[in-house]
Amino acid sequence: MDYPVRYDVIVVGGGHAGTEAALAAARAGSKTLLLTHNTDTVGVMSCNPAIGGIGKSHLVKEIDALGGAMARATDKAGIQFRTLNSRKGPAVRATRAQADRALYRAAIRQIVENQPNLDIFQAACDDLIVAGDGIGSTVQGVVTNTGMRIFATSVVLTTGTFLGGVIHIGMENHKGGRAGDPPSIALAERLRAMPFNVGRLKTGTPARIDRRSVDFSVMQEQPGDTPLPVMSFMGSVDEHPEQVSCYITHTNEQTHDVIRNNLDRSPMYAGVIEGVGPRYCPSIEDKVMRFADKDSHQVFVEPEGLTSNELYPNGISTSLPFDVQLQLIHSMRGFENAHITRPGYAIEYDFFDPRDLRHSLETKFIHNLYFAGQINGTTGYEEAGAQGLLAGVNAALRAQEKDIWVPRRDQSYIGVLVDDLITMGTKEPYRMFTSRAEYRLVLREDNADLRLTEIGRELGLVDDQRWAAFNAKRDAIEAESQRLKTSWVQPNTEAAKQLEALGEAAISHEYNLHDLLKRPKLTYADVAGLKGEPVDNPQVAEQVEIQAKYDGYIARQLEEIEQLRRYENTALPEDLDYEAIGGLSNEVKQKLNQVRPATLGVASRISGITPAAISQILIHLKKNK
Ligand code: FAD
């Protein structure tokens, strides 16, 4: 049977990529269907209920600046907020929130259910409807597990860890998408029969523990930060639910002995798991073996929610058998009598080589088919959400026959993420770090809205309320910077004495407040009130301070970006014959042929493509104009 409605965009999967994709497509004006296994699991967090962290909160705030849901849901669900790297510069500062799992899911569901242009339908997608055969064919819709055909112009697949998913606990394994959910087998087989390059990855999660069986008195308490951070540019601390503490305990020699003595029962070390795991979120087995000289690792004991007794012991993800999990947990301080509510496990799943995608996240082989999230080899809710938003808006733009949007590396972490994936691919689950971005000082989490909200508005992603708030903020920053530049402190005045009280030397001539703010020890709060009234909006004050303090560095970075952009956007014809370009080594030609970069900038970032090779291509392009 055919579904009675035809859609512009169908998004398959109601995880973090899927919800942002569906919301973005709908906001951009396309009639959208979110098709997912189970409508009750929309917005479920498969692993730790935590959002943000270093590099990741940059993505969350960019999603937010483009009108997405993740940051808004975090503000409604966060039960412990922290600012990480608070003593370092603003480029690497990050916000992290421990969320209440149930509140987060409810917040996402509420946003999804109330989005105009968006329908939800519960079914498994087992197949794609494709016109034509193989490379160059066009997707036209999906087929559900009951054989129903649903037609659409664009389809976005965001199936997470579900494709060909296999769950491992010790030597036992079974098929599953994540604990308690079915895998996607039929769709995985269908995709494997298509011309995509497929690989296997794995990820894992720790056992969960009943808080009533834990002795917190021997652990170190870790309360949230004051003042309470906020995740969304539209959020406020008043939205946050009750705040609670996390705790810290440690593994010890006994824990490590338990692990070493049972490695033959670890599916990873016994060679049962072939997929590569996340380097930066390794299992406890991996940590003990890789860092053999360390006799202890930190374990963050994090609540799963305000109304749940379950705790997430962050740092001991494992696929060892249950009896070994019990021993290793009981070996830690405070966990001696811990009751495990759910065993830890590892999951192996199919992912597709993201080098087979365009920068819009459309597949190169099948027109109008987009992939986003863990299916592209990434790990993390934030990485998934960012790709989802991009794929969703581009699927909508395609359906409306409009130009696609490709975020640049110098403009956003979303741009860095997608460019890294598409040009370099990945052999292990990819996660975001600030070190992946070349222009960190410009791409701060605090200015994501100033970088992206205007673009989001043009794409139709930003509603009137956010747009009005953004404009008011931007105007206020401008006005306040101007006020500081034109407010002067003269020597031997009351304001000058206040400066001296702050530890500054007596001034010998007049200074404006903006120049005073550039001094390392002075903050906005110190100088803004020396003359006139400071602003009371902390977001505005923060921007004014950062822009003043890093003025010179930011200007230099913008200049570098401009220089690079001169050739960054030079288009490379799709049919460019790299064999015909003199001076390129065989290796370089092979890589260029494999990636087929759309621009010189993309070509320059392919590993092994040297500046000399870029000049050869430039010369060739000029000669053949
Ligand atoms: P998911 O959140 O997995 O969502 C996929 C959605 O698609 C689900 O709603 C599913 O029901 C639906 N779906 C799948 N197939 C179909 C189909 N055929 N038809 C209809 N619906 C379908 N991330 C970290 O950053 N660190 C970690 O340590 C970590 N550990 C993890 C451990 C485990 C065991 C798991 C399962 C995940 C872990 N993650 C971790 C990853 C994190 O959960 C994902 O990165 C994130 O959820 C990916 O989002 P997604 O939207 O791509 O997919």
C-alpha cells in the first residue's frame, strides 16, 4: 500500500541527528515526515545523559544559533551545569550539562511534536525506493517493514548504531540497535547492496548502578558551577530543573587486576569484535591495557535523573562478562556493595565512508539521499545533531530546488566536522575537539549566534522570536562597545582612584574604557561602571569584553581567513582530469581522484596534498580557462 501523503523530506530515525534533521527541514518550509522505529524513543540518549563538553558545546551552540533543539532541551533538562576550561582562553571554554534522561527526551519530543510542517510516523524503514540503478540513481521514498511505500523528494537516513547492530556482553552476543531496541537488518542489507563503502565500528557503555547501594561519603563531591551556565542563546537559568552534584571515585590496582585476569573473556581482546572503538572514550579494558603504567583512573559518578535511582559511572564502559563487571565495580571505593541495574555492553554496527558524501551530506552515488549522524562514522549526540541539522536543511532546499548550504571551516565547527569527514573519512568513531579547528579564536562557543543566526534566518531556520532577540543583542553589543570607546577616565578623578583600588598604576593621561578593558587584569565588571551605566545582560557584557581583549588576535585571524578564502572557493570542475596535470605524484592524483574535491580549499586539506600540488592545480586551471 502507498502512504496517503507525499512528503518533501522523509527523515529516518528519531535520535539526535534525526530530530534535528526533521526540525530543520520543517523549519525551512518543507513538508517533512520523521519515520522512526518507536515514537516513544524520540530523543533517547543511548549512552550518558550529558550534553556538551570541550569542542562539543561549540556544536550545540551552533545548532542553537541555527534554531535547533539540542540546547533548548538541555536547559530544560540539565541537572548539573559546568563551564570547562574556565581558566583558559574563550576559544577553548566549553559548557557541559548532565541531563535528566527523562526530562531531555520529553523536551525534545515536545519540540518535535509542536513543529509545524512535521509529521511523525512509527515504523521501521526496511528499504529505499530508488529510480534507476546504481550510481546516478535517485531516491524517491522509503518502504516500511509492513511493505508500505512512502514517497518524498529527499530522504535523510539517521539510523545511528542500528544498522547491522550486534550487542556484546562477554562472549555472548545478540542482534540489537542498542539495549532494548531492535537492530536495522533489512535496511543494512539493502544499503550494503548499493555502491557505498561500508565499515564496522563499535562503541560501549558502562553498567548502571542503583544509587541506594552506593556510599557517597567516601567519594569526592562535584557540584555544578555558580553562576549557573546556560546552554541556549534563548535559554535562562529559570528554566533549569533542580540542580544536583556528581561524585568522583577511582579505579585501583585491584580493579586493574580483575580486568587483566579476565581479558580472555573480553570480546574485544578475544578478537570477537572487529569494529574499531572510540579513541577518546575508550573502554576500561582499553585504558588499563593502553596506559599500563597508570594504577588508577578517575570515574565520574553521574545521576541519570532526578526521579531515577540509576547512576552512570562515567569512565568504565566495558563489554566484559557480567560477573567480571560486578567484580570490577565492587573493587572501587564507594561501590563495594553497588547493585548493577543494567550491565555494560559494546555494540558493533555498520557505518558508511563519509568520503562518499558531498558537503551537503547528500550521497555522491544516489541523488537526494542524505546520511547524517553515527551512520557517517561519528560518535556523540552533538556531532549527530549538527550533521542532522545540515542534512535536513539541505534536503529541504533540494526539495524546493534552492541552492544548498555548505558551512565553511572558518565559519563554524559544523563546517570543520563535515569537511573533515568528507575529505579525510574516518577509521575510528570521530568526535569533535577544539584542536580540529584552524580558527579557534573566531569560532568560540560564545559567539556562535553572531556567526550563524543571520545565515539561519536566510535559510528559514530562525523564527521571529529568536531573530528579534538576536538583533537586540547584536545592537546592544555594538552600542556598548561604542559607549566604552567614547567614555574617558581622566587622571586624578574618582574613576582614576577606583582604577588604582583595582591594583592598576595611577594613570598619567586619559584613557577610554575600551582601552582599559584590554588590560589583562581588568574585567568588564571592573571598568564598565567607571563612567556611565554598565549593561545588565551577561551575554552582551561577555561579548564586549572578549571582543575588546582579543581585538588584535581576532583581526589577525580574520585576515588569514580572508587570504585563504581567495583560493578556498576556487571551484574544481567535476570532470577535472588530474592525470593531465603536470607535476602531481601518483599518490596525489590517486587521492584527488578518490575525493574529487569541489574546491581548491577542500583539496588543500586532503592529507598528503602539499601546497606545491595546490599550485600545480592552480596553474593548470589558469592555463585551461
Ligand atoms: P541514534 O541516537 O542511535 O538514533 C538512531 C535512531 O534511528 C533511533 O531512534 C532508531 O530507533 C532509529 N532507526 C534506526 N534504524 C531505523 C530504521 N530502519 N527505521 C526507522 N527507524 C530507525 N557517544 C559518545 O559520544 N560517547 C560514548 O561513549 C558513547 N557510547 C555509546 C554507547 C552505546 C552502547 C551506544 C548505543 C551509543 C553510544 N554513543 C556514545 C553514541 C551516541 O549515542 C550516538 O553518537 C548518538 O546517539 C548518535 O545519534 P544518531 O542520531 O546518529 O543515532
